Amino acid sequence: MFLGISSVKAAESNVMLSEQMFTLNNLWILIATVLVFIMHLGFATLEAGLTRAKNCVNILFKNVMTVAIGLLTFALVGFNIMYPGNEWTIVKWFGFAGFGLNCPEGAAGLINYNGGNYSYYADFIFQGMFAATAATIISGAVAERMKLTSYLIFCTLFVGIVYPIVGSWGWGGGWLSDLGFKDFAGSAFVHSVGGWGALAGVMLLGPRSGKYVLNQSKAIMGHNMPLAAIGVFMLWMGWFGFNGGSVFSADPEALSLVFVTTTMSAVAGIATANITSWIISKKPDLSMVLNGCLAGLVGITACADAVTVNESLIIGAVSGVIVVLAVLGFDKVRLDDPVGALSVHLVCGTWSVLATGIFCEGISFATQLIGVVVIGIVSFASAYAIFGVLKVTLGIRVHKEEELRGLDIGEHGLESYSGFQIFDCQ
């Protein structure tokens, strides 16, 4: 068919527009990746600030290694387990598309990859940052008493195998996806998976020495609250990439909505956590307010793209209340979590998934509940088994003397703050 000059120009314009949009979409995914990467700095500073100075090097070391382990295992096996394509070994439950990264050649790995929104490599690096995040959640919960070697082995197995298998059920087109399960940016597949792993670790490790004395819970204060606050602000900033990148395009309408719902849920969580903790403890508690912010962020993550602003305020407000109650509840049953990871990521991650079934049109609450239960059982059982084997072989807890002196000296032979004598009888 003959095309006139104007028709040819129109056709060329459409091609150029498509290429421009691909470039813009891909650029946004990479920017979002950088923001998610910054979250690891947020986790590191938050965890360091909420723990004691004698364990600061250990916390920072684990957070650095977690990024490396997460990305290396995701490149080797995780990416192709989570996204197996048609390579399902056990129908819609487990699949594996092969070892390593296999970017399609030419346009197939670029503009023709996944509808032209982003490239193969952008997809990998963005999702790889999520994988590392799941392990970082566990790092804080087991802080100040876990053997470094055992932690690194656990992290490798849990992030390299368990996390992508569970994630494939929804994000990889698995059985949960077929049921209509919704988890927009990872409240279930990242936060609750990491939270269940953290719960297993906390249960098998036991509390820190001096935490519970004569049936009383003793507060063990973090050494640097400014550092903890900086960490939360870094995490909040990174969450714009965590949730915003999950739009998987630079679509102005969808992206703008996600930014607003994410922010409003966070501020609602801050407000209600403050009110709740102030009523209970009779004083404003900074640590609870910081966790309230994170609770609101986790709470909106499963549905940030599909709720109204008013609904995001409700979700965040509920998150702020339950995170305070969860922190106090876990402490009451002697599950020692130095940074509140169980309350923020497990409890509020679960709430987020269930809230999606309540507020999102067309999403079945029963399906969301099924997802919560199965993800919880598999994640917890897998983590408990890995921790359990490590406990009876290498051991998972440092000696009491090393714990009292501090893991910085015991594990690393290095002080966090040179020139200071750091010793704590707790």
C-alpha cells in the first residue's frame, strides 16, 4: 500500500515516540533502583542507631554483605526462579529458567522486552534490590547476639532459594497469580517473607542477655537516635522507588497516585503511632514514631496503586496503631526484636495484604487470606529449618562473654568509635 508523505511522517513519529517512551520508562526504573539501593543505607543506619555502640560494626558489616549476597544469588539462580517463564517444574509452584543472566539479543532485550516499558537488565537490577531487602529485615531482628558466619549462610540460602520461590507464586505468574492475589510492591513477597524469617531467627536465638530479668522486661536503649532517625528518612525516600518503581513505567497518572498514597499512609502511621504510644507510655516515644512511619509505608505497599488517598490514610492509621501494639506484644511474650522488624514488616506486611482485599475493588479477601497463610507457613518453616540446622551444627549464637563485650570486638576485632572504651554488662 502506498503511503503519502504525511502518513510516512506520522508513522516515523509513532516509532520515535515509542522509543522515547521506552527510554523514559527504562530511565525511571533505573532511578527507582537507585532509590531502593539507598534503602540499604537506611536499614544500616536505622539498625545501628537502635542497637548498642559495641555492635555497630557488626550491624554495618551485615548490611553491606546482605546487598552483595542478595544480588549475587539473584543473578545466579534467584531471578530465573522468581521469573521462570514457561519453565515450571512443579506446575505453578516451582520453576527454573536456568543459571545466570541470559539477556535476549538486540531489541528482544530492550524495547521488545515486556511491552517496551523497560529492558531485561533494568528488570534484573530492580528486582535484585528487592531480594536483598528481604534479608536486611532479618538482620535487625537477630542483632546483637547472632554469629556472623551463621547469619551469612542463612542469608544466602533464604534469599537465594526461599524468597524467589515464594515470589514466583505471584510475581512470576504462579498459582497465587492465577487466583487473583494482589501484592503491588511486596508487602507479602518481600516484607512478610523477611518478617517470617526474622520470627524464626528470634525464636531460636532467644533474647539478648539482660533483656528479661525476674519476669521483667528491661529496656536496652539504642546508642544513637539521630542515626536511627536518619535511617528512617532514608528509607522513606527510598520507598518512592520501592513503590513508584513497581508501576513499571513512567505513566504520570499511576506514578503520581502511588507517590501520594505512599506518603499519606506514612504520615498517618506517624500520627497514630504517636498518639497510641503517648497514651500507653504517657510520653512521646521517638522510636515508636519512627516505626510508625515505616509501618505506614509497609502497610500501603501491597495496594498503593489501587486505593484512594482517603483509603491510604485509613491503612496508614491502622498500621501506626498495630505497630505499637505489636512491639509491646512481642516484648510481652519475650520475643526480643531490637529494632521492631517483626512488628513493622511481618505484622504490618500482613495487614497490608489483607487491607488490599478490603479496599481494592475486584480483589478477593479470601484469596488474600490464602496467600498470607501459605506464604507464612512456607517462609517460616523454611527459615526455621535453616536456622535449626545451623543451630545444631555451627551454632547460631555467640558466647555470652562475646555478647557482653560486643560483637564488634568479638567478631571483627574492630571498634565502632575509635578511642572509646565500649563495654556493657547487659
